[in-house]
Amino acid sequence: MDIEKLRKEYANQVLSREMLDPDPFRQFAHWFSETCKAELSEPNAMSLATVGADGQPTLRTVLLKLFDREGFVFFTNYSSRKAQQIAENQHVALLFPWVKLARQVAITGIAEKISVAESARYFASRPRDSQLGAWISQQSSVLSSRQLLMMELEKIKTKFLNGEIPLPDFWGGYRVRPASIEFWQGQTSRLHDRFLYTHQTDNSWTIERLAP
């Protein structure tokens, strides 16, 4: 396969400064709504980049489960690699790659644990199998076989055979409080429209157009 010839011309409506909402959270909500209406697979999937004390970046895909004016929330095991790196360095980056719409949203900010009450509220809304999975997966640790994992699943099913499944104390959410949010719209001739919102000390946001 000749990778150099893999090329697609973007032909989309121009994104102008006048079209943008002055509030980046409202702008994100608008684009996210359009993404959902376009019936993209996993529209809330986002890449999460973390960097630990060793300076080695790590990237993986997680799911956005809540966003508001405080930030963007995802959930994980607090003993996972991503959690360990966040404990060492709270600076993270998020990327929503909405390729079908020739759009991206790139976010930088600080990741903070949310409250236990917030985590418990979301955990209670998960399907029962997902709740059980959270209890048995020692995320990012070495696993000798899948069979061992399934054996642990059967044990935990027996343990919580009756009644509600409680929130594990090693599992919960992080909120990424953004310092910057970039909205990227693909255009013809690779002359893409890019606008960067940057958070200011007075809690306002500046908006600048970036070169493609």
C-alpha cells in the first residue's frame, strides 16, 4: 500500500470568528450535539495524553461521561497507569478526533479527582456487568491469562449476588479543567480553520485564529 497517496480533500463550511460562541463550553456543546446527530460511532471517545515523572508521554482512548463549565470528566481505576502519571503530573491533553466531520477539538488542562459522591452517582448508573468489571480489573497490571480474569469475575458475581454493587474505593472520575481549547475545522488545500480559546486569570477567554 502506498501510504503517501492516501489523501482526502476537505470541503466544508468555513469556520469564522463570527460563528464562534464566546464561551468555549457552549461552543463545544454545539459541536458535540452536531457530532451526535451525525451518528458517529462513539462520539464521546477522546484521546487522553499523560506524562509521568519520567517524562515519557502515554496516550490512550477514554470516554467522556460528563462536561460542564468546570471541565471534562472521565472515569478510571485510580491505580492505573494513567492515574499514576496524573498523580506525578496533573497536566494532561485531550483530543476529540471527529474525522467524519473533518473536525477536531484539542484541550489542555489540569486533571483532578472528582468527589466520591460524583463518582458514586455515575457508578450507580452503569450496567451491572460494567460495575463488576470495575471491581476485578487491576488496570494496567500484568495479567497472566484471560482465564484468570474470568475466574475473578465469577468470584465477584458470587460476592455481590444480591443487592447493589458498591463503588470500589480505587475507582472514580477525573475532571480536566481546561487551560486551552482549540476548535479545528478541515478545509480545502489543507488551509484549515483553527481557533484557540485560552483561559485568563480573570476567568475570561481569549480567542485567536491559528495558522493551519
